[in-house]
Amino acid sequence: MLSGNILDVYPDNEKNMMVTWVCSNGKAAKIMDSYQPSFFVYSNRESLVNLATILRDSSHVEKLNFTCKKLNLGSDKEKFVLEVFPKKLEFLRKLAETIDSWGGYHKYLFFNVDLRLSTRYLQDQGVFCNAYVKWDGKKFLLNDEQWMIDYRIPDYTSTVFEIKRKSKSKIMSFENPINSIKIGDVLINERCEADTILLAVKQIKHVDPDILFVKKGDSIVFPYLYHRARLNKIENGIILGRDGQKLLRPTKQAKSYFSYGQIVYRPAFYTLKGRVHLDTYNSFMYGESGIRGLIDISRCSNIPLQVLSRVGPGTAISQIQVNKAREKGYLIPWKKNMPESWKSAMHLLISDRGGLILDPVVGLHEDIVEFDFASLYPNVMLRFNISPETMLCDCCKHFPKIVVPQLGYHICSNHRGLLPEVLKPVLYRRFCYKARARNKKYDTELYKELQQAWKWVLLVCFGYTGYRNARYGRIECYESITAFSRDILLSTVEIVEQAGYNVLHGIIDSLWVKPKPGCINPNHLSRLISNKIGIRIDVEGHYKWIVFLPSKINDVGALNRYYGMFDNGEIKVRGVELRQKSSPVFLKNMQKEIINVFSKADTKNDFLKLIPDSIEVVKEYGKKIINHEYNQEELLIKTCVSRDVSEYRVSTLAKCAMIQLRKLGVEPEPGQSVRYVVCNEKTRNPWKRVCIAENLEYNDTIDTDFYLRQIAQYAESLLIPFGFSLEKFYEMLQKIKQRENCNVSILPGIRTHQTSI
């Protein structure tokens, strides 16, 4: 009997069967299984009978069935529906779209149309991705438990795939021939490019890895490989999967889209069959949680590993919700049909307020404790039974037991909601992993990755409740969660102050407080709050000192900009430039050195005495720019482009970089980034204003004043609470510049006195 872990599953549309790959002990087996999924149509009985009459004559329909099913979450009442079995797997969605058009896109409601086929198949078989199973020739036998904490880790084999091209240029051009291909430790470098490619394919077949790790596989490596194969007329020999498919086109096209106010670029998907292609550069989930985190979420969400690596945590939590709804016997709606309730303008002002923010007390503080609620929003959803079907339910409207503070919404107390049912095992899982990450009996680094993976899943579960396209989203859920959170934070502040602490800052689920002499221990206080509030709150840490920074617009405290040092010497930084990917490495290093100076301080007085030393760091970095003691790579600014170069009205630095890239045959898509150094900010000539990263070897100049101003700005960001402004720093750096220039031209080798602000 065949046994192993389920690595991959997908439909074979030509044979009209599902394909499952089971791996064990370095060997993979392919299982073919017939599968006939259906979808459901709901309307009045007469319309369904007429529809069935028409569909019986369709060559795309295998069979029809009238039945009764549960359609609406929260209701066990079954309704009369028409079940449609398409003749082929690939007909399922097309047939539903055709019927929808017949009804003018409003006559019929559809269910179970857009479910991910791989996940649906496995769930119908009673198994899940990465599960340890046996195959008896007809069905799967499960030897695993989906939400188990200590499960058998799949022994998947893996290797790394790399390509090097014949070109010294930093510009990636598909016209550059392949120089060599490296697979694991094996380097393939034949005189003929075609031979190099074919030997690489042969080597992959020989090694036969379950997982192929490829940096920028989707965005560069695979498109480049197949382009070179086509030029050499060997495209039919490029078989990297196990199923014999020639992957000449992506399974999903590249696109740019808006997300939380930013434009994001997603490269095309190049997936393999029977083998996982994991793009280590473009996969958010892999970057945050590693391969073990991916496997863990893949198990619990039942999304194949290769697919999960290319989507976000929101897709994972949405799939878990769908899985739970199907498990409870509900059909899954194709198109969301739950409209938002009408609200007055006053009600909108009251309800649409988000989480509670307490402005920080700007400046330096010592002996500070940070309290954090553990997954506050998910725990609020769990404790108060917040789910789309439990909000404003009919069964509790006259005698509500759970009422949302400030808003007056009532929540069902008779039936457990779908979202709380989904969140309970997720919260428990992360709690276990988080505990193990702190326990040296376990592999702490591994469990840090695992808890980080589930942290992201829990973070997005709240946002999806208010997302208009979310299958189980409802704005009243979103409003209720934030209302409860505001009430909880206010109650916590009251408890903290009664216990003898002063509150310095609060943001949604965190509090920074200063204990008064003789007050209770922070750990005792956290237990007291947890018991009174009903949601766990932990001591994140005790700061020797912390600096809350003001807003860049005015002197009011910024919501999430601070840096501080815990008792154990660990530094925590939030909201400043060194945390931003766009910042030049040179300037990030300066901020790190400034904070490192302050890491020697144990008290507030120690910190203040070290401020002159931090100013010296600023001066030294200024001198490096003035005296050209820098690596240009470290001065590169990274900017995300939001549109095509022709659509920019203002000649920004990014536009100048895009103009230079276009000349080299590169067209950045919206959401992609350009990197450049500033050569002359004030000129209008785009060729002299910046130099793109790809041309740095030909550049020998930078705009010194621009980078001195950047140094001043980055220094101000950390030191503004102590009276140091951008203007003061810039003036100081200009004086140093004048002195250094004077030293070079008149008095070389003579050291002048130090300049202070």
C-alpha cells in the first residue's frame, strides 16, 4: 500500500481526473483519481425546474439533481436548490457563468462555483495538504490529524536552482546567453548554451527534488530560461516538473494592484506539476516564516504548498473559513450578497473610528513597562462571538446578552459564529508556538518562525471582516471589533492607573506605562488585567529607557515612532527610517550607530551624557560624504513607482531613473522599484540628475549637499526631542564641508577644532 505526505494536487483537464503526488523517503508517486464536483443554483422552484429542462440538453452537463441544502450561515434551514454536475472539470465555472448570463446576472444565486479545486478535492477525500496518508488504490486513508501541534514532519527533498548569464552588465537582458546553471552543488557550464540547459534539465530529473528553491524564479529565472530555450529551439525539452508538462507560459499573469494605499506588483506564477517551485525572493510567506511555516499553514488551510507560497496570509484565513463552513454543511456563495445596512451620517461618525490611540508623551523616559494584549482583535472576535451571521441576529434582538459598546449592535449568544470557530484553533496554535519559542527545551528559532507565520494570519483576519470583497466580511463586524478594543484599552488604562502607574502611550493593543514607587509588580498587574478584562495581556518588556518621537508635521507625539532599550540590552525601534526598505544603507547605518551609542546608557542621565557622542557620529558620516569615503551602493535610494514613466507630470527623481532604465530596455511596472543615487538634484536634465544602480560603475559623482541634507534629516529623526533640528544639523555639516574643503586646498594634514551645534 502506497504511503507518504501529500506534496501536490491539481486537475488534469485532458484526462478529466485529479492528480495527487505523495512523497516519502525521497521518492514520489503519482495518483490519478476520477472526480466530479458540482455547483448549486438557487432561485424560485419554477425557475429552477425550467433551468433544469434547458440544461438536460446541454453537452456540458453530466447530470442534474434537485436537493435541499443549507445556504445561509447561522441558519440550519435547508432550501431547494439545483445541483449541476459538469461533464468536465474545466466546464464548472464556465457553465455557471453561462447560466448566470441567462438569468441577467440577478435571477440566480450560485454556490460552490469558485472553490479551489485542489483543496475541494482533498477535503472531499477527508485528507489535507502535507498530510501523511495511505492509498489503497481507491481511496486515501488518513494517518494524521490536521491541527495537531506535534505532527510527523514531511521528509521532502530539496535543491537550489541558479542561473548565471554571459554579461558584465547589471541590466538583466533576456538576450544575454546563459553562462552556467547550478543545481545544488553541481555546476553545469557547457560550450553550447543548449547543452547547458538540457544537462540542467537532466540533472534535475536525476536529483528528483520535491522542492526547487529558485531566487526570483517567477520574475526572472524561469521566464529567462524558457526564452533562451525557445531561441535554441529546445523548448520541448524543458521539463522541470514530474508530470511531463512543458511550462512555456505562466499559470497566472503578472499584475499591479492597490493594497492599503500602496501599489503592489505581483510577478507571473510559474508553477510546476509534481514538484514545488518556491520563489524565495518573491514569496512573502516564505520570507516571513521559512519552509516549515509554509508547510504548517499549508496543512491547516489545505492550500497546496506551491500555491500558498504565492499568495498572502489573507488567502489562508479565507480558505480556513471556507473549509469550516463546508465542514458544517453550508454551501459556499459564489458572489457576496450581504449588503451593508443603511446608517445615518451621525452613526457613521460614531462607528467608523478604528482602534484607540493615546498620544505619547514626547521625549526620553526611563524605567518604562510595555504591556501587549496577545492577538487582541482575534481574541475579541472569539470572546464576543463576532461573525457576519451573529451580528444583529433575529433570535437575540429583543433580549440581547452581548451588546457592542457605543454602537448598540447586539450579537447572538445562542449560536457559535463561524469566525470564532475558525479562530479558536489558530489562536491556540500560535499560543503554543509562542510558548515554545521562549522555552529552550525546544528549537526556539524554529518556533519563532512558526509563531510568526500564524501572527500574519491572525493580523489579516480582522481586516478581512471589513473588506467588501471578503466572502465572510461584514462592516458591522469590523466596527464592533474596534469598538470592543477601544473599551478594553480604556478599561485597562483605568486598572493600570489605579495600580499606581502613569500611562505614557497607548496604541490599539499596547500600553507604555511608568510605575510609581511601591506599586505592584508588572507581572502581577498583567495577570490582574487579564482576569478582569478576560483577554490575556503580557509584559512585552521593561525598558531602561525609551524615546517617543514627535510627528514630522507638528510637535504632537507620533503614533508609532520610538526607540528604546530593554533590560536585556535588546533595542526596539519602530517608525524611523532605518526600518524602511527605501532608505539608503549608508543612512541606516548612521542611525544604527547613533542608537548604538545610546545602548551604553542604563539611565536617563547616562543617555543625556551620551548625546554629544551621538552628534560625533553625525559629523563623521558628514565627513565621509564630503571626503568621498563611501560606497555608492550604500547611497542608493529605492523608490516604488506608481505608474508608467509617461504618466508622471512632475519630473521626480524616480521618473529620471525610469527614463534611464527605458534607454536600457527596462520598463518598470507599477509596484516595482527603481534604485538610484542623486548626482545633481537641482538640474532638469534626467541624465545628470540621478544615476541608476545599473550604471553606477560609470558614475563618479554625487550631490554632496543632497546627501548632507539627508544625513541632517535622519539625525533629526532620532534627536529632535533634544532640541536638534534638520536646519541645525545641516548648518553644522555645511561648516564642516567648508572647513574640510579649506583643509584640502590650503592646509592639508592640519587638524582643526571640533564644531558643535
